[in-house]
Amino acid sequence: MSQNKNILKTDHYVGRILLHILIGVAVFMFEPLSKIYFYIVLGYFLVRIILLPEEKKTKEILLACAYFAGAEVLFRMTKGGIAYEASKYLVILFMTLGMFFKGVSGRGYPYFIYLVALLPSILVASMTLSFDANFRTNIAFVLSGPVCLGIAALFCYDRKISNNNLLEVISNLIYPSIATTVYLFLYNPSIKDTLSGTASNAATSGGFGPNQVSTALGLGIIAIVIRLFMKSPSFGLKIFNLILLISISFRAIVTFSRGGVFAAIIVIIAFLGTIFYRSSEKLRNQIVVSFFLFITAVSITWIISSSQTRGLIDMRYANKSASGLEKKDITTGRLDLFMEELEGFIDNPIIGIGASRVKDIRVEMSGNQLPSHNEIGRLLSEHGMIGLFLIIILFIKPLVFRANNKRNYYFYAFFCFWFATINHSGMRIAAPALLYAFCLLNVTNEKHTIHRKQITK
């Protein structure tokens, strides 16, 4: 019992959760507080990154990046950030500061090549984008995510971090998710009153894009599940985390955007498969107990969601309309967008059609400002053969790294999150870039100091 108390005291996990519940309430009650919240957090992390001793900078940089990646959608929906893409820019800033203070691994050079290889698409775009398109804004929108990934990967490649410190970094993804969830409950307390069909619903997503909200909450779900299995030593703490899991999962499900939920399911399967395979028989028994609690929480969440949506959520996940008719396209138009992007690659296979040209063409053809939802298709279409080269780097390099370093229990979870997210939401938020970079961390085991009593003569 005393050990559990010590963990709670040193980790401050419960206290930070309660603080973020208050932040969610405060931001809802007076939205301009979101900007104050943003600047306080920014100042806090900048000061710590600059002033902390060298041995603590890596952890602090990753904590800062995780926090802003987790809070990105909340800042967007409440207009709290400096700019719409602020979290991506801050991840780039923090990682760049990290490289300034800590240097980079020479073996991470493929990511430097990756960054340089993004440049030709800008030159092509300068010749292909329509006159009406805002060149700077459009380029920044499509390349901020890939640049964020490249910079983060350069810093993280073979960067040493202990397993306990990495768990703290993952916990920093949870806290802003709690604030977002509280905000959503207050913004839309009655789900039944805002539903009219099975389409993605902005009213249940804080008045913001359901796809991004679903993805952000899916990230929180993943982080809490990891915490549940890896750092919930007492039964009380397990129940506490299960309540948080049910709350966040419910709000993710009722956005009616399936991408973030499906991504979370894929990642959780990858994570649980890894820890079960890597654990001893004694630990496997503990995992089975936690898994039983987890399945119970998931079942409760779905029952509540189904009840609150009058069964419409069941229709949504069965790919049916509110009237019960089965929809033809389970991807809700994403497959058509991907095929259009492949046509761009086939028509311009060498240098591609240029950065942001995919969205520009859709505006010209149909008047719809539909950005790419699939990063693979966008890379091929806008970068041509260079895009194919970039995709090969993105897939091969982390798998090669993993072959020589298997201590990262979360590798496949991080990798699956990146891949699942870029295939339904592109790189609109910083999270897939950051978690991809986490795949490249050199996770070390904690060294337990042995205190020996000195012999006195």
C-alpha cells in the first residue's frame, strides 16, 4: 500500500487529471482563457527546456511535444493557439532546440534526406498552383506535417530514454485529452437532442471537425490504455483510469467519426499483443485481469453510446443510414479522393503535380475545398517518384531500427497509430508525426541503485 502511495506522490498523475478537469471547465466558461492557458504552458516548457541540466532536457522536450500534440485540437476549437498549425510549429521548435542542445545521431541521416526531398514539390507548386490560391498558406498546410515528422525523427533517432520516462511522456498525452473531454461534455451535454442521422456530427464534436476530434480523443484512449496496463499499480487507480477511459471513449464514439476510434482499436491490439508476448507468465496473469476490466469498460461505453444515440451509432458502425439502408462506400468518399490522387501520380510520375495542388484541382473542378485525407496518396500525387522514395524511407527505416533495438514496448503501437491516422486524416495534426518519431527512441531499462552499508573498522 505504501508503495502505491509513493507512486501517486512522485507521479502526481491524479492531481494533474483533476487540474485538467478544471481547465476544461474554465475554458468552456470563458473561452478567451484558452489563449492564457496556451501561453502559460508554452512559457512553462520553454523555461524548463532552456534551464534544466543537460541530462534532463531530452525528457522535457518530449514532454512538451506530447502535451502540445495532445492539446492541439482543443486549442484549435477554442482558438487558443498562436496559429492554426501552432502545435506542429512548436513540436518543430522544441525538437530543433533539442538538436541544438543535444545534437543528432549520424545514423538518422535518411530523415535529413527526407526533409531535403520535400523541397522540389514547392518549386513545382510555384508553377502549377492556380492564381487564386494563397501560395504560402497552402504550402504550409500540406508540408507542416511532413516537416514536423522529419525534424522529430531526426531528434528522436537512437535517442536514449528510460521506460519510466517514456511512460511519463505518454501520460502527457492524457492530460489535455481530459480537458478536451470535459469541454465536449459541457458544450454538448445532451447527445440525443443534436442527432438527426449517422453522419459525422460537429455538434457533438465541440462545433469543430469530427475527424480531428475523433483522432485526438483516440490518442487519449491509447495513452490511458497504456497507463492502465503499465502503470496502474493499485485496484483503485485501475478503476480511476477505467472511468477516464469510458468518458473519453464515449465522446470519441459520439462524434460519429470512425477514423480515430478504429485507429485506437488497431493500436491497442498491437500494444496488447506486444506486452503479452514479451511478458513472463506471472505478468501475463496480471495483464489478463486488466484486460477483463478493460473489456468490461469497453462494453459499458458501447451500451451507453448506443442508448444515448438511440441506436444510430450502431447503424453508423454497421455502415448503414438512419433508415437502415447499407451505404455503398464504407470510406465515406475517401477512396474516391485517394483514386484521384493516384491519377495525379500516373499523369505526373516524375516530379508530381506540386505541393497542395491536389486541393487546388478539386477547387477548380468542383468548387469543394477538400484537402487530402490520405498522406500516402498525397505524397505520390504531389511529389511523384520522390514521394515514392519518401514512403520507402518512412516504412523501412523504423523497421530496420526495430530489428536492432527491441526494448521499446510501444514500437508497434506508435507505428500503427502513424499509419492508421495518415490513411484517414492525413497529417492535419501533429500526433502522427510525433508518435512516428517515438518509434525511433532507444528505450533503456532503469538502473536500480544498490545501496551497500559501509564497513567501519
